[in-house]
Amino acid sequence: MTRLRELLADCLAGRGSVTAVSGPVASGKTELLHFFGAFAGSAGAAVLTATARRSERDITLGGVGCRRRLRSA
């Protein structure tokens, strides 16, 4: 969580980045991201989420298509 908070501070200061969260099944990744999303939102960040379906797992970078939809919104 410390590293995510550091990255958020950098982002809010105009220095964005990308990070990955990985780990075994049921290790708390989703819970961490939900908690951090709420924290980031309360700190003033725009928090965007996307959910994929199992049937979409073979679509390379399928969630990236969301970016186009958000830009046109």
C-alpha cells in the first residue's frame, strides 16, 4: 500500500505511471484495489474501473478499448 500511495502522490503532482498488481488466487488483489480506489478518490484522483468477463480473457488488451469510450463520453 505504501508504494501505491507514493505513486498516487506522484500522479497528483503530474507525474503519472503504470503499475501491476499480481499474486496468487485469493491473495487479496481485488480487495487491495477496491480499498486503494476509494483512497485515491478521496484524495482527489479520478478513479476509473473496468471489469472483464471470463469469455473476454483471450482478447489481447481488451480493456484498453474502454479508453476510446471514455474519451468520447
